[in-house]
Amino acid sequence: MKFIKYFFQALIVYVFFFIIKLIGLNSSRKIFSFIFKKLGPMIKSEDIVNTNLNIISKFFKGSKSKDKIISDMWSNYGKVFVEYIYLHKFKNKSFKTEQLRIDGKEILEEIAREGKPVIFISAHLANFELMSMEITRQNINLATIYRPLNNIFLNFFMEYLRKKYICTNQIKKGLAGTRQAIYFLKKNYSIALMIDQRVSEGKLLPFFNKNALTTTIPAQLALKYDCNIVPIYIKRDDNNFFEIKIYKPIETKNIENNEKNKIEISLKLNNLVEEMIVRDPAQWILTHNRWK
């Protein structure tokens, strides 16, 4: 039954992708922004979105109402959906010059010069795929940890797009993926991953003052292989221009590799992700059941 369901879901998505390709990037963004705002709440549980927003709302102040934040979140979701078909445009130098601003580019340049691997972390903000794309554009050897889609008919296409336009080295999340990440680190490749989703093998740590299963992989890898951790923030503005902020590296050298330090580093990273989200909560994809 699930097989049939996934087949028809994929069929609809591929029809949408075909339409997106026909009508162009800018028109598709407008159309699918509207579609996702209308249909998103019918497909994904409104309870999860509202619960997540209620948890994080105590930490930010702003003029946007909750309804506006949710509407803008779905709008961004629709735009990200469209942009997968135009990743080749994002690779062009003209896109980087005209629609992308990098704050802290010198940090990436120094990492490229030194050739020493680091652990890049971020969250599902704006178009989160731009993180790995920009890192590889700076001639940094990179492998990216990702969560495969449940829908097998869609996942192979998404993997194809990611490998071709974002990062050649894609690592599936899980224990086997961790072993792959170690392999790449030993080959002097940096690792990039999102740390804002629930992971069943994670530790229960405070996230917006409420315990959530949190990955400790960045801390584990950094401490074991003497790597710095580099957080990255991504934001989309109203004109679909993007800002990428590269944070100063978090040094782990001379920190003892033990459970206490893994937890402390993971808590610090949770706090940084909180700061990213509260800047503009509508940039964060609120549909994941983060506190399940």
C-alpha cells in the first residue's frame, strides 16, 4: 500500500517539476509559494507546526503574528521546492554575484588554504542546500550527511541533483554514514550536516529549554579528529536574495575527548541554532516533529 502511495506522490511531484521547468524560476516561486501556503497545512499536521512555534515563540520578539510566520514558512518551503530544479543556475557565477552575499567569506578561504578538515553545521533555514554548494564552490573538499527521503521514487532524483549540483560526496544519515564520515575525514575532507532535526540515536538535550533528541556527531567527530566546528547561517530576503553568514570556528583542540565535553559542545551548538532560528522563525521549516 505504501509503495503505491509513494508512486502516486512521486508522479504528482514530477508533474510539478515539469511545470516549474516550463514556466521559469521567478514565476514558479510565486505560484508554488501560493500553493504551499494553501495546501501545506492540509498535508502536514498543523498541530506539529503550532506546537513547535509555541515552544520557540517565548524566545523571540517581533511584529509578525504566528499566522504570518506560518504563512511565510510555507512560502519559503514552496520556493525551496521550486529551486531544486534550478540548482544549476545557483552554481553560476552570476547568481553568486547578484543574489548571494557571504559574510565571513575569508573564513572559508582560510579553511581552503590550510586544507585541514572542519565540521560545518547548520539548520534547515531558507534554502539550506546553499551551505554545501557554497563550501564546495570555495574549493573545500567536502562530504555532506543527509537524510534520504522516505519516498524511493523521489529519493533517487534528489540524490542525483545533490550529487551533481551541491556536493558529490553524499553520506546517508545513520551508523553506516558515521563510518563513511570518518573515512572522508581521514582523507582530509570536511563534513557538513544539519543538526536541527530529531535523531533517534541522539542525546536528550535542551533545545529552546525543552529536551529534544540531539545529534552529538559534530562533537564526537571534532574531538576525535581534532577538527574545528564552523556554524553557518542562511537567510532569504523578500527579493529572494540570500545571505550566508560564516561563524568563527569553534576550536576543539586540547579539549579532552570524553562524554562530558561532547555534551557541552552539543549544547553550545543547540544554542547557536536557537539564535539562528529566532532571527527570523519563518525561515525555519517548522514541520519536523523536533520534540517528539
